[in-house]
Amino acid sequence: MGLGNDLEYEKELSFVTKLDKKEAKRQGRSYNFWDTTPTDNWFADCETGKQYAGQFLRYICRDNNYIPLLTDCVLDMRRREDRSDIEIGFCEMICQYAMFSFLFREILNEWDPFKLIAFWKEHITGDEIDSYLEGMLDKENREKSQALLKKVKQQAGVKA
């Protein structure tokens, strides 16, 4: 799986572990891309999954730009016998960002900011927006984004 070279994913992605040499040889790969420990607490595990999605997105958006990493993660999720709400939180967060990215692209193509406002008005609450930011941005960028989002929320009629 993956590129086959030693990118040291496990240093930045807390859900990735490097396999020992014996296991790596047996499996024909170097990493387990979904090594998680569920708590059996639905809320906590969903939040953990969202945090993992934030780590994942930050990782691929930087200079790493390794998109097949998502495939590696999903394949390792499927290998596990014990599925948890961590996977739900992770997948929901990735889907939400894919949806927002697509929507932003559509808005940019048509230069229609009212589509974004209409979408937020229909689908998103103020608390959800804040939770998305919490998992994705460092403190400085989160504060800048929250100021911008406050204006958008006000225009959308969402409680700021």
C-alpha cells in the first residue's frame, strides 16, 4: 500500500502505525493505516474520528499531497473485524469537507456567494460549523476563520 517508501506517517497521523519487519513482510506492506482503539462511547469515538480526519486532511493538504492515503486508510478499516464509531466520525468529516469543497468550487465557478449562504441556512447550525473548525485548524487560523464565518452565519440567519 501507499508509495512504498518510508514517509513516517506515524509521526503525524496518530491512527497510523509502522508494522514490525516480520509483520510487514507477511502482509507485504509497511504500515497499518487504521490502528485505532475504540472506547465504546459513541460520542467520544465519533469525536476521535473527526480529529483523525482533521489530521488526515492537514497531512495531505501540506506538501505531502498524497491522496491515495485515503484509500490505504479505508482498506485497513475494512480489514478490521471490530468496527467502531471512530470510522463513522472520520468518514462523516471527510464527506463534509468534500461536500464543502465541491460547493465552494461551484460557487467560485459561478461567482454566487448566495449559494453558500443558502446551503448553510438549510443544512448547518452554528455549533456544527464550530466543531468542523475545531478539528481542522490550528488556533491562529481557527480564530481568523471564525471571524469570517461569523459574518457568513449572520447573513445566513444562523445563530452566531
